[in-house]
Amino acid sequence: MMALLSLGDRVVVQTPCYQSLFELAAYRGCDVYPWSMVESDDGWRMDLDQLAELVTEETRLLVINVPHNPTGYLPTADEFNAILDLAARRGSWLFCDEMYRGLEYRLADRLPSASDSYPRAISLWGMSKTFGLAGLRMGWLTTQDHQLVQSLLRLKDYTTICSSAPSEYLARIALEQVERIIQRNVGIIQANLAHMRKFMARWPELFTWYEPMAGPIAFARLRQGAAKAFCEATVRQSGVLLVPSTLFDFGDSHLRWGLGRQDFEAALSALDAYLHT
């Protein structure tokens, strides 16, 4: 975004989202328009009609997140292609945060990388989520636009310069075992989803939730009370950390659940005990 955007540019961002996807464009002085996920009786969905209204010929950049954090939503191939077609018709750049790519629960649902599908797309992936190696601080951008690559390299020379050599070495080892690592991590997520189904069945008066379609996250609605206050009380009384939707600038009614830890069942047990009190 630092390489692409300037003061006054129009930017459309899928929300709720990881904060930097929104705030970096605002920091550059852009006019930022949220494109919000919709919660319906059937679960989370995209409003493509609203997107078509937001993305005009003046739109410099469209920012999306596939698979989506925090809802766990994964577009269909038709929805994904519709987004790419809209960006192409408007002549907009597309930035696709793909940090949870590879954690689809069914391999058949995995979408192509945006940068493989649209010449003005930039895709972000890295070691933090899919590989569970956040400590390496390694990630990368891909795009077909060689001029943009040169701009990105120049910008990097004035910021981070180079990566940690040990991190690069360890990342390469992980990439050589990509399918093995992904299979392991998806297995952890699916086991935790089974635990969460049972938990949610025990507390229907407290939570409404829709199963995620990809990734180690879920976004459940708190049926009573404020999410931020609930999370503060929960971590203080039970030691279980949930993230309120206030941190995503998405109201105060939802809770983000992380499904990637091997001690997830123990955390649910601690939360169960707290809720019973």
C-alpha cells in the first residue's frame, strides 16, 4: 500500500479485517470505504451488489481477504471470479491477503491465488498462519506487474533491507514439506471444530455461530451483553482469551475464536466451568 497509494486515492476494503489492511490506506490519506461481510440466517456471505456500487472507476485499490479472517468465510469460485472481473472492469488494483491459504477443509474448495488470475493483483502469503511459524516473521508478495515489483524492492531497501538468514533457512525447510505441514494443521483445526460444535450445542442461549469454511478462526455472535466486557471477564476469571469484535471495528457483539491450538479442548473446558458459575 505504501508503494501503490497516494493522498486522496479511493480504496475499498473488505471488513471486518486485520487492522493494517484498513489503517495503512487511511495513514496514506486515502478515502477508505468498508465493504462489510453480511451475517444472514444461513451464515456469513458477501454482498457483491454492494461491492459493485463501492468499486467505481476512481477506485485505486480493492482489498480482500481469502480465506477471510475473522469469519472463516471462503468465497465460491463464481464469487471469486466476480470480484476479479469487477476489478478488471474498473481498472482497479486488487490486494488479496491470502495468509490462511492452504487451510481449506476440502482441497477441492481451494481457490487460485489472485495474482495468478488477474494481472493487476497482488497476493500476500507467508509462514505465520498456514505453517504455524509466526516467529520466523517471513512472508512474500506475488504479482505479475514487474514495474510494481521494482517499486516494492526500492521501498524495502529503505525499510527492512533484508530478512533474517536463519528464518529464511527454516522457512525453506517448511516449504519443502508444505503438504505434510498443511495436512497436520488442518487436522488440528478439524478436531477442534468437533469440540466447538459440542460446546456451542451446550450454550445455544449464549452464542450464535456459523461454522467456518477455512482457516483456524470462527466468529460467533454473543446473544446477550457486550463482547468486549465478556472477553475481559472471561480472560480474568478463566484464563481463556477471546477477541472481541471491537478490535475489528465491527460492533460489540461478536467473538473471534482461534481453532489452531492443540490445547483448545482444555480451553473450552475452562470456559465451560466459568460459564456454569
